Amino acid sequence: MLKNDNNILPLNVADKEPYSVVIVGEWQTNTYLGLYTAQQSDLSNHVNIQQGITEALKAKNNNIKFAYITENTLTEEYIATIEAADVAIVVTGTGNRYSAEDRDRTTIALPDNLATLISQVGKLNQNTIAVLETCGPMQVSTFENDVDAILWSSYGGMRKGVGFGRIIAGIANPSGKLTATWHINVNDKGESDITDITNYNLYKTEDDPGRTYMYFDGKVSYPFGYGLSFTTYEYSNLEIKNNGIEAADVDVNDTITVSFDVTNIGSVAGKEVVQLYVAQPNAPAELFRPIKRLKGFDNIPLEPGATKKATLVVKIADLAFYNEEEDRYIVDTGMYEIQVGAGSADIRLTGQLDVSGALKVVPAVLTAKPVKEGDAEKGIEERIIFDKGKVVDPQLTVAMNDESLYGFIITNQKSPIMQKQSVPFPEGMTFSFESNRPEVVAVDGDQIRTVAPGVATITATATYNGESASTDFVVYVDSTPYISGILLDGESIADFRNTVRNYSVELTSGDEIPKVDMTYDNEDLEVTVNQATEVPGVATIESYNTYSGETIFYRVGFGMRPEPIKFADGFENAQAKGWAFINGNENASFSDKGLTITAEPGVFGTEIAPKNIFAQPALGDWVIQTKVDLSEEITENGQQAGLIIYDDDLNYLTYALERVTVFSWWGPINNNVLRVNCVTDGIAHQLESINMVTDSIHLQVIKKDNVYSFKYSENGEDWSGFSYNANMALALPEIGMYVNKGRTETTDFDVTFDGIEIYEVSELYPRLVEITVDGEPLRTFERDKFAYNFEITEDVTKVPVIGAIPEQEHHIVTIEQLSGATGSAVINVSSGAENVTYSVNYNYGPASDYFVDGTICDRWEILRDDGDYRLVKGMGIEMPTQEGDIYSVGGNWKNVFVTPAMGNWEVVVKAHFPHKPMANYQQAMLLVWQDEDNYIRLNCQQEALRLEPGMEVDGSFSGHGLSQAFAEANEDGTVTIYFKIEKSDLNYNAAFSQDGINYTDLGTVENVDFANPQIGLIAAQNSTAEPMSILCSLLLTMSI
């Protein structure tokens, strides 16, 4: 209860006849329960506010006459009813349209002229009670002088009316206290008690009044901890004790009890929420200490005239503040004031304490991230599974009671503010370990060693200053067939991992074959090595585990880098350069056009293997290119033509034109595609595919270590790339020409290959090894990541200076620096043969914009602006569907509204169609925009109201795994759509709603690395049909 002038509450209605009550406002019958509640179809157990008030008052006087005005606009008839009533109760509230998880409110004023409604009712009836059910503190200054009482609650659930009714009728006595300050006015625009809502500074400064009861000391409507009752409470007899003895001086490590008497001096039973605050009136101003801090509270039930002793406990250590320089919490010494009262601004009793000493630092939390030797070099920071015979390093971290950290600190930290390092344990800290199954994991002093397969729980204990903290961690011991390392002529293979079984070694002509050996420390293993006898060739390591019976093979391939060749020079020339047929027969021939292969059926791992794979060993790093010409376009499933990277029948990848069947919500579809398909240990998975109908194509494969990436071209000059790379460890990779019909006989076709060209990776793919910002290395840099996006705020004015270092010293780097705090620095790296461009982009995150006010934020830019749109106050942006479209390459599009969209966020746009689209591609779109050939769209089009989201990359559009759906028109034929896109790092999730509450998920596009992404809006139709004007009324954003 916030106000109760003239003790209007509780209503005294007993034995009053006639007596009339009018309840005003739409919200009186509202059943909104708050966010994340189930849809309610059975309302039999619901009690709305109207029902709750009516039932409670009728229980006091069944003869009361009620009138219900369930509208927020008062007619002459309604006014007369309000004026004639003995009491008027006006009920208002806020729903999800006002604020929700995905959007903040921009003001604390009641929406939809509800404050005006309350004032109107209060001026019409001198006995007016305002009932508010809202999301939080509201502005009451505009109506509080017009009403006698104000009752407030947040969302009370499905029986919320019961509580309001019982209080108004006097069946219950209100005891609630505010958990937030109710300011007089808070607004994003215009006058406001506090600064911009995006300013998260709490402290009071010369230019900032501060936030919360702890720092804001200006005038407010209702302070933190405030709340009225139907009775009055008196406080007395304050006592502050330490260990049962009254104390004025205490040590930092002490705990005090604060006790006092509370007396109900009124005539009504009630519950008083007593509150204890701690203040530091003498603290230096430069420390920015709070005015006071709530450190205890309790709810004390009291009958009329009764007295009870309230006791609250305060640990002095809990009064600590975080010290940034020391990276721990420290308790200020000096004088503290203990304040006891009914609210932060209603202090009844005070006492003083003098605090001295220093906090006794002891272990609070112990954690473990166990590893074994060698894990750190591999980037492994924690494991559960250990090989038999290994020493377990528990990597302990101790968090002390002052939140200082000692011991192991992980390397992969996300904080942009502070990157911590491992810290030695303090002198005198000791550790002990215990195993619940020493036959599995044994403990010998401070050494933990795996003994036999099984599972054991290790208990670690840290002791310091006489106190201890413990933790448990699980060690799973496995006896595997994995070896520890592979040696070549006695030298370890770099980057060996025991789970990676294939390794390749590039040799040059005349090199001797290195001797292969291995290391292992598992006594259960029996290992044999079969050396390679020729080049190309493969050495094998067979590892047999006598305990488990498992056997695995490691393979080390030896061969040379591929050589360029023209197949028009004939078979003998190719054979001399190491080319050979795998499963060759008469259906392959050489001519002045190159190598021509006639397709035959074949599947690896079956009796009928693929035929006429013409291949050459291809070790090392390289770029290969070839041209593939088909006698006709592929027409049947199973047909394939392209390249193969082949190791054996169970390990290979194909990069080929083929025909596949894909399944969508409307059924199976046969598509001609260019596809990368990877097979590892006989298990196939598609890496990526794009739709491609052609009988001629240039293919490019880039190999860097074990990573293969893929490009294609129509003319051999302009190359487009696949988004994903294949990471495959092959022992003896061979590059081969591949033509196949699959499992069944299909139409005959021939494929001709002209040969292969070979390039150094660095010449066709110049790269950087480092980008610097103001001289500091860019921490997120990766050589194949070309766009770096950074969100800044409007107060940033510094222009960063960008530097770069090329991977090859002779490559030339040029940098176009930023001209302002926002924009892009463009870095060009040139090898002489090819160029590549990196960009470092700085811009703002997206901002909410309410177009209905007839304006748009100055961050918006309109691309290809021809003025064919309107800003209509009260409605939004009116965007006629234009003839052009952004779909595919070269669309004649206009009027794309774009605004910066750095960071992680969620964006919602509300679009209103006056009717269903009449032309096939009439639509409104919410975009994530890089440029006209690279964007994500979420749209609604066609008379069927089809939502057909997707992504365009380098001018090629596809669904990219996003689902389609259908919207529905409103009863009046109009269509309302809420488009929502959520960005999380490089992933974008799409969804839509028609009520702004319930959203249908349409899927996520992953790993989209747009440079300087922007939010975009467009209305298009891609035809000369009669345009339709679409209204965009608002854009809501939330940072994630």
C-alpha cells in the first residue's frame, strides 16, 4: 500500500445500505500472468481483480451494488456512474506490450493514457482507490494527488484478485515493502530524475545523480523499503552485541547480533517488515561508499498491543567492498552506523560500531581441473578420462573468503576487462588427497597415479589459517590401445595426437624413407611396426591392447608434392610424373582435349568399386585447379563428376557435380549440386553443397596441413568459395579425377579433364599473421578470418590505428585507416599474383526506434534513396513495395533502410500489411545486411503469406537450413507480422509472431561472418504489379 489518505482503506462497508462501488478499467478482468507462463484455457480457478474485489466486499456486505466499466475511455454514461458511486476503484496495469524480456520500457509512465484515466476518475469521485498491477516502479506524480489510496503489486498470478480484494475489504492487512525506488519521473527522452537508461554508473557524481537507494539522494515518490499498513508500529530498545556482550568495538572477523523491540500500537493485527541498514558516514568521498546498505530484514507478526523482539545477524566480513587493485574484497575499518527502521527513509533506531583489524583469509571454495602431462601443449585444460599408468595433475584453484584466487587459472577466458594468470599458493597452504578406490587410482602423498581401469573419486582438501575447503573430482581410468608418440628417424612427429591415426610426410626426389618408430607407456600394449619400402608408400603401426583386446592401426604415408600436368600430353607423360589408374579399364582415354572417362557404376567398399580414378600422390601444402567438361548435364541420382582426394576405400573426400535428393516440408526434391562429401573410416557426411546446373566447371582445392578448402569458377578466373573446410588426416592423399554412376546403371555420359595446375598456397592465398590495434595484437585474429567487428558506444571518440604483418615477407600490405571512431579500416595483402582484403570495423549496436512518432533515428541510412516512402506520425514508415528486389545478383532495388548492428542482440520489427500480397513476390523483409549480395532475410510474401527466410552469399541465395512457414490474415483482412532475428556471435536465429508474444522458430544460420553487419528493412515485389504500402511501426532491440 503506497497511499491511504483519510484511512479510506480498508473500506468500511458493513451494514451500509445503500452502498455502491464502481470498478473502472480494462485491466480489472485481465488474466495476464507475466512472462513464461502456460497458456490458460480453463479459467475456473482464476480470480481476476474485479472478481476478487467483488467477492471480498460482498462477504462484508452482500447488499453492495457494483458497476463495472471495463473500458479505458469514459463516456457520459460512465462519468455519471463514477460520480454517483460511494467509492471508485480504478484498475490499471502493464502487459507484455509495455516491456518484456526482449524489450525494455523507455519510461516509467503508465502506457495508453492510463495515468489520465486514474486522474479523471479521481476528480469525478472524492473516494477513489487506484489499483496498479505493473512490471515495476511507475510514475505516480501525475495522478497521486487525485486519489485517496494507491495499492500496487507486481504480477500476482492466476488468483491475483484475492489479495487485492482481501486488503480493500480489510480481511488482510498489507505488509509489503518496495524492493526498488519509485522515482518521480524516469524517461529516455525529456526530463528525468536519472541519466540515460543505458548509463549503468551507480555512483553519484557532479553530472550524475546516481542510482538506487544506495547512491541517489534526490526527492522520490516512494523510497526503497517503503510500504504502509492499517496499523502503526513502534521501535525501541536497540542492542548491538558481539558474542552476547554489548559491543561498540568489533573486529573485522566478528559477527554481531542486532536486536530491538517492535510494538503494534494500533488496533489491527499485522506484520511488520523490519529492516537493518549499515552506513559509513565518515567514509572518504573518493571511495564512493553507499549512503546505506540493506544488510538484514525480517517479517514480524504482531497482534494489537503486542511486543516482540526482532534479532538480525550481520557478519562484519559481509560489509567488504571489492578492491580492483588488489583483486579481492576488503572491509573498511572505522566507524559504522547501524540503522533500524521501517524503510530506507524511515529509520527509527541507530547505533554505532568501530571496526578494526583485517579479514582472516581462509579457503572458501576449492575446484579441480585434472589433466595429465602434455595436455597443456595441446590446449586441453581439463579431462576425466586418463590412461592407465598416468600421473594426474589436479590443477587446483582455491577461492578464498575474500574472493582472491590462487592456483590454476584457465587460459581461455572471456572477460574483456581482466585476463587473470595462475597465482602461486600462499605460503603455509597445504593439500591432501584421498581416493575412494585406491586399486584404481592410488594416492601417495601429493602424487595421484592411475593404477587400473575403472572409476575413482578423488577428494582434495586445501588447508590454510586453520580452516579447510574440499572438492571431489572423478577419474576414469581406461586402458586403450593408443600409443604416446611416433618417431621418424628418432625425432617426434610434430602435433601428434594419439587419437589421430594418419600422418603424411612430404619427401623430395632422392630422399631416403625415414625409419618409423613409436613410444608408449601403457604396459598392456603390444606394438609392431611395418616399415614403408617404397615412395609413395605407407608405414603401419599396429597397437594391440592385451587387457581390452582392442587393436588400432596408425599409418604414416611417404610421398611427394603433386606436379602440374596436361593430360593432352598422353598417358606415358602422366605415368612418368606418378599418375596411375585405380581400378582402371578401357573406358578411359587420352586425346588432345585431355583425359576422357566414361562413367560406370561403382561404390567404395562393395564388390563393384568405382572405376578409372586417375590419381597422383599429393602430399604437402598446395593449391590445385582443373577444368571439368561433361558431355551433358547430370540428370540422374548417383551420377558424379569432379575430383577425389583418396587415401583408401574408407578415407577419402569427393568434390563433384552430382544429383541428389533433398527432403523438405513439401516433399522430396531432386537437385543438381556441386558437393563436398567426406568419408572417414567408412562413415560419410556432407560438408556442404550448392545448387549447380552446368556441364562445365573449374574446380579448385586448397590443402593446408590437414585442412582442405574448396572453390569453383565458371571461367577459371572469378572464384567463389564454400563456407566450410574439411579437416581430414590422410596418410597418403592422392588427387584424382573422379567419374561415377553410383550404385545403379544410369544414362551414359563422358567427362573430360584438361589436367591440373599447381600453385603455392601463399601465392594464391596471401595472408596476414597479425593485425594490431594501437600497437597491441588483435586477440581474436585468425589468418583466414577477414572481418573483425567491434561494437562501440557513442561516447567513444578515439580513432584506433591499425597495423598488419604479412605471412610472407615479400608480400605487400597497404592499409586504409579509419577516418573516425566508426567506420572500417581496410587492409590489402598482395602476393603479386593475388590480393586478399581484411577489414577491422567499428560501429554501434542496434537501437530501438518507434517509427510511430513520425521520426527515425539519425543512425539510419537509406540506400538508393528515391524518396518513395513516408514517415507517418501515429503509423510508422510507409514503404510501398518497389519493382526491384535484392534477390540474386544485380537487382534493381531501392530504399533499403539500414542501421548499425554490432554486438550480440535480438531485433524485432513489427510490419503491417493492409491486405494479403496480390503479386507473387510482394513482401516485407527484415535483413541482416552486409551488401546486396551478402545478407540474411526474414520475409513474408505471396498471397499464401509464406515466410521464406534464407541467406545470400556472393549473390547466391538459398535457405541455408532455415524453415518456411505460413502466416494468417487478421479477421479484417490485414496482416500483422513481428519479424525477429537474434544474433549470437556468428549465428543468427530467425522467428516470427503475429501477436508479439508467441514466436515460431524458423531455425538458425551458423558461422556467418559479415563485415560491419547492419539491420535492414525493405519492401519489394520484383514485378510491375500494383504496389502495396507496408507499414513498419517499430523496431525493438535488446543487447545479449
